[in-house]
Amino acid sequence: MLYTIMKYYRGRFVPHNPSKYNGNPTNIIYRSSWEFRVMRYLDENSSIVQWSSEELAIPYVSPLDGRVHRYFPDFIVKIKRDSAPITIHMIEIKPAAQTRIPTARKTSQPVTRKYITEVMTYGVNNAKWKAAAEYCNDRGWKFIVITERELFGKK
């Protein structure tokens, strides 16, 4: 199937197979070219029987303020391969740098804004992903974080 080459990092995705989308297929928003790439794959792949994007809210406690917030995972995907039963995957798309614990700074180094941001981002992501993993475990789903490594084969 042909898709228009996207020059923007945000936009509205128009599926070629709207019946596969669980939600409003006229209001599918991507927030990165990586999300757009995954949406294209989900829309085109015959093993994907149903998918949705940011349609589910999972409560989590933020380590920054100790309050309950809502996490909207990027995708919920139902997959049917051959004669195997349908499996459900919750998928989050993130840069690999946001999936690793920030490198500890030496005590002689000053605390930078960049370092503080990295620590805060990792902490919030970790809290979201812990809540998502528990949600998935309770339902027999799989939780997956996909980075540029999986999307582009980068090391």
C-alpha cells in the first residue's frame, strides 16, 4: 500500500484498513515519525487483527509528585499468527536513551539541567512501565517497549 511520505513529526494517521482500528479511525494521532512507522505496519500487517493508539488509560503514581496520573500507552495490538491463539501486546515507542538509567555523575561534577531532566524522565517512564506491566500481567498480555534498535536495527 502506498502512503504519503511524512515530513512532519506529528499528524493524523489515515488507515487503509479502518475496520482493524479499535476506536475512532478518523482521529488517530501520531506524535513522532516512529509512531507513524508503527501505525503503518499495524495497518498493513495481516497478522494484526485489531489495534488502537492511546485509547487506554492506566493509572500510575509519579515519583516526582507522589500523585496518581494517567498513562496512555502508544498501542494495544491483537495478533493472530497461524493456528496460535490471539495474543495481546501493549506497546510503547521510546528512544533507547529514555529506557536506561541515567549515567551516574561523579560527585566532583556539577548537577546539570540535562542530568536532572534525564533522571526525572527515566523515573516517570519507569513508574508508567511498572504500572503497564502489572496491568498486562493481570490480563495475560505482553508489555513491550520498542526503541530505534527494533525499528531501524540500530545498535
